[in-house]
Amino acid sequence: MSSNEKDTVIEISITEDDIKNYKRLDQFLSEKITDTSRSFLKDLFEKGQITATTKIELKKMPKVATTVSVTIPPPRPADAEPQNIPLEIIFEDEHLVFVNKPAGMVTHPAPGNYDGTLVNAILYHCKDIKGVGDQKRPGIVHRLDKGTSGIMVVAKTQKCHEGLVKLFSTHDIDRYYEAIVMGNTLPIGGKLESTIGRHPTNRLKMAANVRGGKEAITHYKVLDYFNNLSHVELKLETGRTHQIRVHLSSLLNRAILCDPIYGNPKQHIQRVSPEISNIICEYEYPFLHAKILGLVHPITGEKLFFEVEPPQIFKDVLKLAREQRDEDHSKRN
């Protein structure tokens, strides 16, 4: 570890809602602190790097108003190692590869997720990619949150990496997402615009219109309305961290279904039908999917445009929500 790298200290004050929504401290912390697993938190706890203002244990939630302090060491300086992890390849040539990242896979190694990431899989699949771009994130030019599924592009050569970085920085790409959102009273579509930066009091979150934030623009349209849910398509004009999740929750006051940071999954489960609740009750991630990625190939000049379907659980919820809405309509008519 280099001398200029420092530990990250995260402090969280336990609220009454936290006590209601979580039974275990390790589960609570793994959902609130991005890219951390329970095993990683257990290791920190055993090393004395999780402390609190009252006596705590990982299997139980602390008392209300307890302040929990988590000290996270900086990322390991060692390069990521290749791992034989299955990859769904959408398109590949000698310069780049498009993959369909599953929900639950972290894009690149970070505290709590040093392996099992997309980078580890890419290093195994593309033997010559080491040294392309950042040594800790070879080939990576953009990322999806751990819980977001969908299409990503990875550079296999330095020249292609530089070209892709330029495309993303100038927003000369087509990026479409779809989400299942709480509520069915959203306006049919519109443009969401704000700045986005780190939340002033909760460093786990991003926030709209905060000091030092960067411009963020999202276009959206509702594809379908259901009973207390909406199916929404979103087009990114910029690509800020958590942009879609922040814009929906802050500007439209609508959280993505099962979003543990910008929503309340326990309340979401209570507000949907019992049948849908049974499907989503064990699902840990927001229902957000990167479905389309289009760009001009930096080397060949070819226009590339790919679309991938959302995970099966996403399609199952949509199908059931549609059937229940149609059944209710037929009963009323």
C-alpha cells in the first residue's frame, strides 16, 4: 500500500426505519455501503475496523441513534488476476468486446470485491488486455453499478481505449436503460436535468443540485403503467454516478423498485401485490437494466448498436404486473 493512500471512514447513524427494515447489521451495511459483501464486513469486524457508540454484533441491528463507524482500507495495489468466469459476449473483434453484465457482478476490483469482477473475467477471456488503460481496471471505459444488469463495452487495445474514452467524454454514444419504478402517476415522459455530486451528509449517496456537482441530463418515457408500478425507458445524455437513480428519486420522487440506497425495498414489497412480492422478496438489486449501447467503432468507423434483454426476474415482474392490470381492467368493464 502506497503511503498516499488512506483508509476510508464511513459513519452511519441507525434510525427507526433501519431497525424496521433490517434484522442484521451486516446485511444493513452491505446494502448501504457500495460494493461490500458480508464476508468482507465480517473480516473488518474481526479486525476491529467496525466500531460503534454502543456494543454491536453483526447478527443483530444496534439500538436507534447508534453511530456505526466502518473503516475501509484502500484498494489493493496488486493488479487484478484473470479468473475463469463465464461471460455473455454480445460482439467481439480484435479491438473491443461487448458483454452483458449480470446484476450482482462488480465492474472492477474494489474494497470488499477484490475478485469475481468483470475485470477478472475479461483478463481471462482477453489474454493481452493487461496494460490497456488503468492497470487496476484494464480495458474499462465506463461502469455499471453492481446491481445494474446490461450491456457494456471493454477495450482490448490502447488505441481503442483512447477512442472509447473520447466517445464517452463527448457523449457521442447511445445509451438506453429500462427500469421498473414505484408508482403509476409519472408524467408520460420528459427531460430530467440537474447537477449531480456527492451527497453532503451521506457519502454513500449521490445527490442532485449540490455544490460542486456536474451537469447531468436524462431523457425518459413511460412504456407502460401498472398497479402501483411503471415500466420506464431512460436515455442518458451524460453519465454521472447513480444518475438515473438520483434523477428518478430526487426530481420525480419515484424510486426504482428494490433500490436499497434511493428507495425502501421493504416498503416496496409491501406496496406491490402478494404475487409480485413473492418474486422480488429475495432480490437484492434495483430493477434497472442497461438495454442498448450504440457507438461508432473508434478504429473501423463501423456503427455498432446492440440490445440485450433484461434478466428473467425483470421480465417475470413485468409479465405479472401486466396480467394483473389487464385482469383488473376487465373486471371493471
